[in-house]
Amino acid sequence: MADRPKTEAGEPALPNPGDAAGMDALKAWFVAEVLPLEAVLIQYLSRGGRSRSDVEDLRQDLYMKVCLAAQQELPRATRPFVFKIARNLLVDRVRHEQVVPIDQVENLEELNIAIDEPAPDRSVIARQELRKLQHVLDKLPERFRNAIVMRKIDGLSVREISERTGAAEKTVEKHLTEGMRALADALYRDGQEKARTQ
């Protein structure tokens, strides 16, 4: 990792948007510490089956947000800083994709669309996804599986799970975190393997 420009006090120099030296420090930081993360970032942004053009758009948005945030203060730990912004960007994108324009909602009755009935192909895809999720869930260690089922399916709080299982709340939280991570990794790996075979 390249050394960042320092102030006289030894702190990382802050890029000032109107200052050419500050912008040079920002550019040097970006090239030395953000660009080397690009391959991992593209893989992270590709999750969920996004198209190459969507990933490119997300990457550009991410770089813009990273640079804007770093103009205020260069982060001490670049990787967590960049991935936090990437995560927030993905969350915002998902929220945006789920918004239905109000004019479409107004015209649903005129179109005589059965809102509650999914199309047959969506039902088949949903059942396949559920089977895949159940298969992966069954492979998890029992403590992870039980914590996930009680939290995500039964809707129990961490405290309620703790009371039912006799495990400490921190232990339940750890099981949930590790279980969800293992579940996501297994689903992602499965998706990658299918994509390679197609």
C-alpha cells in the first residue's frame, strides 16, 4: 500500500476540493488503495445475477461516492470504507428497483390484473429457489440452522431464541451471523457453479 501524503502533524492530508494538492492526494490515495480492490468489488457488485452493464454502472457510482466521501477525510482503513459504501449503494439500488411508479398503481384496476396471483413461470422459479434454499439450509450445522429458522421463519427475537435454546443472546447472534454468512456463501457458490456450466 502506498504511503498517503501527510500533514506536518503526521495525519493523512485532507483533499480540499478547491486545492490542486488536495486533489492530487485524493487521486494518489484512490490509485494506490481503491483501484487494487476493483476485482473484488466487481465480484461483490455482481452478486444477485446483475448484468455486466449494471455492474459497470454500480462501479462508477461507487467510485464517485467513494471520492466524494474521501474529499471530507481520507479513511484510515480503505477496504472497510469502500465496502460499506458499496453495501449502501446496493441497498439503495434494491430499494429503488422495488418502487412502483404511482401512475402504474392507478392503472392496475383498468388493466384487470390479478395482483395476488403470480404468473405460472414465477411460481415455478419461486418453488425452485425455495428447494435450493432448503437444500442449503439442511447442510448447515444444526445450531446455525435452528437459529435462522427461529429468527427468519418463526419471527422470534434473539431474546426469545435465547430463552428457547438456553444459549446466551450473544451466542444466538453469533449463530445467526455465521449461519447467514454460510447460507449466503453456499447460495452464491451454487449460483457461480451453475453459471460456469451454462
